[in-house]
Amino acid sequence: MADRAKPAPGAAEAGTARPRHTGKHLVLLRHGSGRSAVASLHRAAGLRVGVSSDFERGGREQKLAHGEGVLFEQLGAALVHSDPDQLGSLGAGAGGEFETVEPERMVYATAAGHGPPAAASAPADTGAAATWGLQATRVASSRFAGRGVRIAVLDTGLDTRHPDFTGRTIVTQSFVTGSTIDDVNGHGTHCVGVAIGPAVPSKGPRYGVACEASPYVGKVVADDGSGGDGNILAGLDWALRSGCAVVSLSVGSPVAPEDAYSAIFEELAQRALSAGMLIIAAAGNDSLRPGAIAPVNHPANCPSILAVAAIDEHMAVWSESCGGVGGSGGEVDLAAPGVAIPSAWPRPVLYQQESGTSAATPYVAGIAALLAEANPAARGAALRRLLLGAVSRLTLSARDVGAGLVQAP
């Protein structure tokens, strides 16, 4: 736990010109303080704070005016829009309810270059009943399909009228101001497809892992693929309230090797594990191998969030996959197929190949759902241990692929 009310450094740009921060701040609350923190924030810093679940039920936007905030009650954190001098008052006279303050980071869908349409699939998929990734991870031969397991995919939304998702019960929620769940970016639909796509798609081989799981899809980054930490926390808070056992998060921001992981995200990930929810996130796509290996992105660099690297069908690490080269935390935990991955794409394209740790992450999340079905008592930290043990060892450095290639039960 970081020192009380001590602002933490934000993630470095790591060579990108994209904005680092939003001007808002995250506040970590003492665990269990709940809605009493709303009054305390107003008393200590003059902030008017709403509760995230109230915003969702009322259909209101979460756009914050100056001097306002939103409480993520289930997690125990808040997003506030205020002056630094207001936040300075949180460390004293506030009933001990505030632990840490950090600037809100900008986050991005961790996209790589698009591949050709999935109809021009990788050679290993030609004429196959399942994609190379499903074969390499043993999903294609597993008797488990995620039945009864709730899995959340937090990304750019979903094309809910895609033929592979129509008729399926999918709970959706947008956390982006002024935006519906509709995905015009494509990143989210692709990730949802890998995580929970159907056993028999309308065209081509099977590409989805947990085809019978109960999906929850949250839009946490805008159509241009950008958002803020607060959107992620809103999605995580919703997933936790919804009873999701697994969260797939292919969203983040680059860091520099000397940057520490977010104390707030680490504490909240620990709380999620204790409540039975495992967060799985993309390691990032900032390397230029073999010459340059970039550190694992925020928030995947938090020790209590599983960081996923990408490998190709030859079991080689993908050239842009980030590695464990940072300071404290920042390790890669395991690897999954992430090169030439066919999945769903918004209409009218319908199917698209993608490469990157974004495509690898929902593989791991889907397999976590299969393990959760196979082991009904295993949730949170217990499911994490099962997942890290369900791997095929690779002849690659743990720096690049962690424990190894994830395997289905």
C-alpha cells in the first residue's frame, strides 16, 4: 500500500506522443468505506460525488464537471475532477478513509496492424474445424465450454447485430460518455469473439474459446480506441457487481522501465481476487524485437493482474510483444496465440485477422472460464493458480512468455 494521499507518478510515454494524463485523479479508499466516502470527499475536498451504479441505472453520462467525482463502490475507489490543492486535504481530517491519490492515465486499446480478412486465414486454419490458436491451446478438444461462468470483456464495445452473436444473451454496458455499446472500432468485437465466440460460426472455422460462457461486454474506450483509467475502473466495478469470475482487458498504456506499477490498480486487483474475480490484461505491443523490448504496459504490470504475451503458430514470441524488463512488478505471466488470429469484426466485414497481445488476452480469459467450469470452487486467487499451472512449457525466456503457453482443461 502506498503512503496515505501521496500522489504517485504516472506512466511514462515510452516513446509515444499520445497524452499521458486526463487532468483527473484516482483516489483509493479504505477498504469497506463504501458510500460513507461520498460525504467524506465532500467534507474533506468540497467534491460532489455520485455513485457509479446510480449513473448506470439512470442512463446518465459519467462526464465530470470540475469539483465532481464518481465513486466505484464495489472496488473502493473514486475518480475526481479537482484542483491539486483540494486533493491535498484528503490526507488529514478525513476519517482515515483515503489511502492514495494518483493522476488518471490515458489508456488505449492495445491494437496492432490489421491482418487480411479471416477468409484469407493463416495456412494452419485452412480447411480446419478450429483455428490454429484453439488447437495449440487444446480448446478444440476440451469438453468444457465455460458453462455457468460469467466473463467480462472490457474494450471498445461489440457489434451486437453480428450474426455470430444474435440470439445469444449478452449483457452490455457503455462507460464512455455519449456512446452506446456499438463497436465501430472493431477491437472490442474481435476480442469478444476470441473470448466467447460460438462453437459453430456463420462462416469459417471455430474461433471462440468459451462458447457457452455468460458474456458481459463493457465499453471502456471510445471509438478511436482511447479512454481513461476511470473508464476501466467503472467497467471493473460493474463486472464485480455482476458476479463475473474473469475479466479480459486488452486496454492499457505504455510505461518506461523505471516506472512503478500503479499502487491503486494493484490494491484494487487484490480486492477483486479476494472477491472472486480474476483480471487478465494485455502485456502491450511496444517492442521491436529482437533489438528493443519494451516493458509490460499499465495496468498489466501490476503483480495481481495477469499479463499476457503473444506468440505465433511456430511458438515464437511476437516481435512487438512487451517483456518483463521493468522494475518492481511488470512481469509477463503467460502467453497465448496472438498472431494472425481470426475472429469476429463489425459488419459488413464480419471477420478479420488481428495480431498482438490484445488478441492473446481473450484466449487466456476464455480458458480461465473453462477452468472455472471444471473447478466450480476455484475463483479469484485459486483460479489464478490453476491458470498458471495449466501451461505448456516453451523453449523461450520467462521474461517473454512467463510460465508458458496457456492450455485448456
